[in-house]
Amino acid sequence: MDSGASAHFTSFESDFVDMILDNYSQVETANLKALLFIVTSSTVLIKHEIFDSAKGTTKVAMSKLWPVYCVPSIQMYLLSTKQILQFGLRVEDNKSGSTFCNKSGNAILTVTPSL
């Protein structure tokens, strides 16, 4: 998760349900000397666990992310906190990670820090 990222990114074309090939421009990052180029965008399905700390339960879910951009030169998955919050979710943060909840207060995505 990245609170400063404006969109979701991956470097793996195999992640996409389908792909929209187009001529995209470069991606601006905090490092202005590092040029990153988008080669496609589309939908990615992610299978993940959701831990609801309020209820003490864990479940497996499938979520659809769109748009996700493919930038072959990055070596990680990058999820944009900003883009997820635009769907009307709210986020609860603590030292164990972040939990995104819907309007009913149900956890729909949990993110734990990577070490």
C-alpha cells in the first residue's frame, strides 16, 4: 500500500484479466530521475485474506482492482490508498496494518506491513 501513489501498479502482465494496449506516457515518481513507462492497463483480480479485528474473524475474498497499470520496470505490486478510498471506503490504521471498511463498517481489505 502506498498513500502517495495515484494509481495501482504491477510489473506482471500475467496478472491482468484482459489487457488494453495503448501508448501511455511515463509515470512520475518521487525520484524524478527514474523514468517508468506504462505498457498496458486493465483489471486485476486479487485473492486475499481479510482479518476483521473488531470481530476476530478471517475470511478469504476475491477483489477486483481497476484500473491497474503495468510498468515492467518496477519490481513490486503497488496499491494506491487514495484510489481505494475513492470507492467510499474508510481506513483504520494501527501498528499491525490497515483495514479498509465499507459504509456498514465491515472489513473488506486488510494490509499488513512488509518487513
